[in-house]
Amino acid sequence: MLREAVKNKAPLGKKAKEFMNSGKLVPDPVILGLLGKRMEVTKEGFIMDGFPRTLEQAKRLDTLLEKERKDLDVVINLVVGEETILKRLKGRLVCSECGKVYRREDLSLSTRSCESCGAALCQREDDVSDTLKQRVKIYLEHIHSLVDYYKKKGILQDISGEGHPQEIFNRILEILN
Ligand SMILES: [Zn+2]
């Protein structure tokens, strides 16, 4: 949603871009603003990926959910070591047009275009190494209080995020079923 807003040069997207490029978290009012707009048009269930990342965001999300009369069924915590996080971010390529994500190790050396739309693949500006460690550090600082918050609500599920994407996907499906 964030990247889409940046690409469409929406007012909230322009604000978000400055923060993303410097490896900082996008301010909550920007993210909550985007989420609120999307929830109003969502009739069925939804999945949020990578949000909330801080306790403050989780509390603000609860306020928004209350307003929209929606509820969270489950919060999935993918547990991954710091080394794996860094390795994955460094090996990630993104389509410059549609935003589809690829793993460098899955691509042959000659493949540098998107299988969906044919556009060039590139490394995200915020996945280069000088902001990478900063992002991981911020993430790890915030994650503990967030995990506690959802544990107390009784909706947290820890899942190992190590291994192949398909294995992790199957673990998630098992929980959801
Ligand atoms: Zn594409």
C-alpha cells in the first residue's frame, strides 16, 4: 500500500517516501490514514503484512478497528534470526513497475525482468547496506513490546520464519485452518 501510494504520487505517498529513503519508519498518521481509506472499501476479511511494527501503532490500529467495527482474528509472528533477515533483504529484488518481489537466488543470471509485466527488476533504495542495519535495529527494538501486547490479548501465534518460503507458507496455512 505504501509503495503504491508513493508510485501514484498521492499526498500521503510523497510524505512516506522521504522517511522510507532514509531507513526510518513512516509516521503513524500517514500509515493509519492509508489503512483507514482501504478499510472503508474492504467488505471481506483482510491481511496486513508488516504492520503494526510498534506498540504505539498497535494501539492506534485498535482505535481504527473499533471505529470500523472490525476485529483481528490472529496475529502471526514470524520468528527469524537477525542474520537471516539481513541475508534476505540483501538478496531481494523488486519489479520497478508492479512491485512484485523476487529472491535473487531464484533467478537465473540472465533474468533481470519481471515475469508478470516484463519491467526491469531492481534493488529497493532502502535495501542497500547503509540503511539496512539501521532498519533491522529499529525493528528489533520495537518487536518485543508488540509481541507482548498481542500475547496478552490471546491472539498471538509464533511461527518459525526460517526455511523455504513454501514451508513457511504451509505453517501459516495450518494456523489459519
Ligand atoms: Zn512487474
